[in-house]
Amino acid sequence: MKKLVSILALALMLGACQNTAQNNNTAADGDAGASDSTAKTTLVAYFSASEAHITAQVAKTLAEACDADLFEIVPEQVYTAEDLDWRNEQSRSTIEMKDSTARPAVASKVENMAQYNTIYVGFPIWWYTAPRIINTFLEQYDLTGKTIIPFATSGGSDMGKSGEDLQKASAPTANWILPGKVLNGNPPVDSLKTWIATLK
């Protein structure tokens, strides 16, 4: 009889252990699901064409400053040095910038754009505005209600009307914070955090 009681007690203990293990596994699964809810809601998207990749450097520092995901806007047809020769009336960039309807193709898309509430969009200033590929990028998505903040690099021009041009032509239903900011010289993280704080 005592042996039977011992066997039953042992069986109950084993069952309790199995239930605990199952509960622990469920909790672990729950943690994994919770981690999805901590996905970043800010994106820094940028186009950088020159060999120096100045805009790319600024974008990476900005992404660190605002704890954002980073996405490079890559053209299907990469720009060569000849393409970027603004002094040549027949260069690719000159022809594109003279045509407000030009939309150079982008090689890839942001697959999870819906998760982002705030999008910083960076580019070099071309002909006092944003390169046409930025229009292409914006027009690929429904940006209704999202906050868009333009930033740029430039050899001498300020933001001008680049933000307003983009808003009007390619994302009129987004919430734009304008005029944006020229960020030359790859400013330090602390300086970018100070600027970001003024946007709230």
C-alpha cells in the first residue's frame, strides 16, 4: 500500500513539473511576441550618390541619435561620376532635374513601412531641391498621417523649398516638419539629439 501511495505521489510530482515546464515555455513565447511590440517606430531613409557618401554618414549618425532603423534608397541604375556632372547639360542628373516628372527607379522598398510613425528623409541638394529619386521613394507608400522630416547635405545651398516641393508633389497627406535642416560635416550625436528635441 505504501509503495502504491509513493508511486501516485511521484506521478503527481512529475505532472506538476511538466505543467511548470509548459508554463515556462508559454512565458518565453510571450516574451518573444512582446519583443515584436518593441519594434522601432522611427526610420531614417537616405539617398547618397557621391563617392564620399557624405549623406550616408550623416544618416547613420542621425539614426543613432534618434534610435531609428536605417534604410538606403538605392537606385536601380547607380549614378556614375559622369551622371553627377552638373556642369554637363546632357548628364543624367541634369536631365532628371530639369524634368519635374522624372522618377528614377528604386532598387528596393521598405517592407514594413506601416510600423513607422516618423520618417527622416535625407538627400544631397541638387539644383536647390531634392533629387527626383526621393519623389520615387515617397510615392511608393501610403504616408497618410506619418510625420516626415527632411534633412540634407549641401555644398552651399540651404534647404530652400525642397521639403515643400516633396510634400506637394509626392506626399501631401503626410505631416511634414518643415523646412527641415541641412546637416553638413557629420554633426555629433549630441548635436543631433538637440535638434531632434526641437522637433517635438
